[in-house]
Amino acid sequence: MENKKYTIKCPECGADVEVSRPAIINVQNDPEYKTKVLSGELFNEKCPKCGQGLQVVSRITYHDMEKRLMIYFRPVTSQEELKTFDYEAIRSAIEDNFKAPNYAIRVVTTVNELMEKIKIAEFGLNDGVIEIAKFVYFDIFTKQFDGVGVINIYYERRDDKDALIFFCDDGRTRSIMIDPEVYASIEKRFSAVVNAIYTSRVCMVGRDWALRMIRAYSKLDSEKQESSPEVKPEIKLLDSES
């Protein structure tokens, strides 16, 4: 495994801390690193001088040959970095160097996105369907929980059920079960696009992607003077944490 060394400064005592992290993770060769990513252990370090907990966020290419999943983690930690993030350059470089067929190839910019993509693949789900499902459930959620703002939504597996975790601005999280019928309905309705992202195309499959797909299909329906089948899932809270 190829490791890269970094020097980070402790915000507490100012010490320079040397850390080593893998640049490429192949989970078939090093399965323990999958656990380290999902637990967050890979991104944590302690200052040897004062014991302060440090976050280590570095570029990683995550490869799971069994799941045919390749994730390029290119961290963006500030608005300034986001402004200069060149996805097209990254996409072009990846497509020039990776030629294996029928892969899900993703580019993500946060640790939570990286973890989420791994979990979705682990349970045999389509991340395009999950991203569109977030919009479906967000609409219902905001009507049921009027006045509660949503900061982020992530996929999680809870009690052997597929769920969406809503991180809310009241400081609470709410876990909502994904109805299998809703999942199947989205998968069927958006079959062309959710299947296309599993053909070794490099994609950033997130909120913006899902919004583009929803708008494109809505426009198509309007031009055909047809209406999409309305999906009205019920909100089923698995739990609600403080």
C-alpha cells in the first residue's frame, strides 16, 4: 500500500505533527481499511505533545473490486477551495487512466460523502436512486415537521432497514425508513439515468445531480403532456435522537 506523509499543525499547542495515510485503498488487499474509513478512524490523529484530537483529511482513491466501486475522495474544506474545485479536470484525468467496464466511479469532496457511497454499495443499492429519494422524502419531511430546518441528509442502515438520516437545525437527528416501494418506483421512473451511472462514467452523484435529473424528467413530462406517477411516502420515524 502506498502511503503519503503529511505535516499538520496542532491548533492547541502549535506542534507540527507528522502523519502517514494511504493514497490508494484496495479493500480486497487491505480489508481493515474499509472499517477504518467507515468508523472514521482513518481521519483522526492525536497530537503526541498535548493529546489534542486532530482531523486528517487527505486525498484517497478507494477501490472495491468486488463491488466494482471506485471513489476518488478529493477533499474540499472551505468555500475558497470549492470555488477553485475543477471537477472537469479530475474527471478527464480519471477517464484517461481508468478503463475497466461497468464500474461505479464517483468523485466526492467530504468524508461523510465517502462513507455514504461505501455504505450504499455495501447493501446493493443505487446511489442515484438514493439521491433522488432524498428529495422525495425532504418534501414530505418539511410538511410534517414545519419549521424544522434540514442541514444534511445521509443514507444509513438502521435495524436492518434502509434509512435516511436527517440532520436538523434544532440539534436533533431523525431517522426515516426508505419504503421499498418508493425506492422501486424511483428506480423504475429514472431507470435510464440511474443505470447509466454504473457504466464506468465518472460522476459526482449528489444533490445537484439529483436536482438536474428531476428537472429534466419534469420537463420531459411537460413536453409530452404527461404526468409522472405521484409518489406519496409516509414518514416512518425509526428513532429521533437529541
